[in-house]
Amino acid sequence: MTARIHVAACCDENYVPYAAVMMLSALDSTPETPITFHLINCSISSDSIHKLQDLISKQNGQLEVHQPDEALYRGLPTLRYGEAVYQRINLPEYIPADIGRIIYIDCDTLVLGNLKTLWEVDLKGKLVAAVENLSPKACQDIGLPRTEYFNSGVLLIDLEGWRREKVHHQVTDYAREHAHRLQYVDQCSLNAVLRGRWLRLMPDWNQQSDIYKVVKKYHEGSSYTQKSMEKAILNPKIVHFTGKKKPWTIYCFHPFKMQHKAFVKRTPWADLPAPDASLKVYLRYFFALRQRWKASKRQSAIKNFQQSNANHE
């Protein structure tokens, strides 16, 4: 297996600063292995591309930008996600044929674990490795059991297998036929086509935001033990900021928000204002005492866990 790791991402102009965070955090967490990032350019300005390329090269990473074929998904609903959500499906069309596998990572993430470990996972003949979607609701649109439905925000993809079986064409066809009844069109389409052909990763490789609620209220029915979820809470390898409350907004109480913000400060977009910045939102944040208390409690638990681990090393 090649010593170089290949990581794919897809985003539009609005998400470029957060793609930068994902890439920077991946480089920080994987210091001894070279990484090439493959960015699918969904209407990103040339200025932003140049800034991102300069940032990544200064951190000894490589960035290759690929221009997608937008006609492939014309007419499909994007909802609040934008056209970039569909481009992960078609990675075999964009990534050079000599690259046999790739890690796909959503841009609303923070990489805290060494990607070399994920890169070297034995797929055991499966076409993709992923983490079970923790929410018990998303799977209902396509009638799959919760344990058979994965979250598509972090994927280890067998590109050779996808090309051979034309998985990307199958998924696109499914999306076109069923998009009208799916809330998560791309994710549900991937799950429908790849049912039984994916390898389950532990939840720390895709720590979804609702893990805190799931571990307390909806744990029953998940394939993960409570202990593995608690480990993912305290020591995640990839934090995935799922849902509407993103770490770059004011009204967000995620315990890894400050770590994400620290990475933003290292990018050319350090002074980008929060999209929800307003007096009304600041007041709402200030008076959300219970949410702030829970966030502080979670941050303390994570900090204590990290300090305990450091003391035992």
C-alpha cells in the first residue's frame, strides 16, 4: 500500500474556510505520512483556491483541484446542502485511475486522529468503510434497519471496486428515481446501493453531534456499545459537526467548538464573521444557561480524560 494518503473533499465557496480546517487538522494529526487532498471544486473562486493551495503547501501537504461535471446532478434537489453533496458519489470519475482507495471527509469536521490508521484498514472485500449513522431516524426513508445504515460524512472508499462495479452510476440512478421522498438524498442513495457491502468502523472515526443524545436516550438499537460511544465522546478521531449548529456560528454549544475555532485562526479566513452574528443571537446564546452549562461540563470531561491519558504516557 502506498505511503501517501489520499483524502477527498467537496465544497462550494461558503465552505472553503472549513475545508481548510479539515485539511490543516488532518495534517497536524498525521505528521509522518504525506497527504494529497483532492478537492472537488463546486463554484469556488480562483482567489479562494489560491489561498487554500498556499496554506496547504506551507504545511507540507498537496492539494489537487478537480472540476466536476455539474450536469450529472442537474435537477436533483440540494435542499440546504448545496450541489457539493452529490460530488462524493462521483469520485471515481475525478480521481486519477492509479489511485485505488481514498478517504472522503466532509468539510464540517475536525480531524484529531492519525489518518494512517484509517488508511490502512482492511476492507475485507467491502466497497466502503464507514460509521453507523447514530440517529435512529435517517434510515427510515429507505426502510433499512438502523444498524445497516451508515453516515456518509467519513468514508474509506475502494475506488477500484467502485469503478469496476460502476457504483457511482448506480447511486446516481437511485437518487434520480427516489430523490422526491428522501431527506438525505446522497446518503440514502449510497446506503440503498451499498447495503451489506460496507465495513463498520468504530464511532470515534465519525463522532456525530447527536452522540450525546443518542448515548443517553437512543442507545438501544445501535450496534455500538455504550462504552464505545463514550470513548468516541471523550477521544474522537474525527469530530463531525452534523446538524445545523456549526462551530463557526454563535449559537453552537459543541464541546469541540473552540478547537475548531483555533484552526480557523490559522487560515486566511481567520476574521470571517459568524453567519448568525446579530444582537438577537448573542442574547439568545447568553441566556441559554442550560446549554452553556452542558457544554462546559462536556468540555471539562474531555479535558480531564486527555490529562489522565497524558499522565499515563
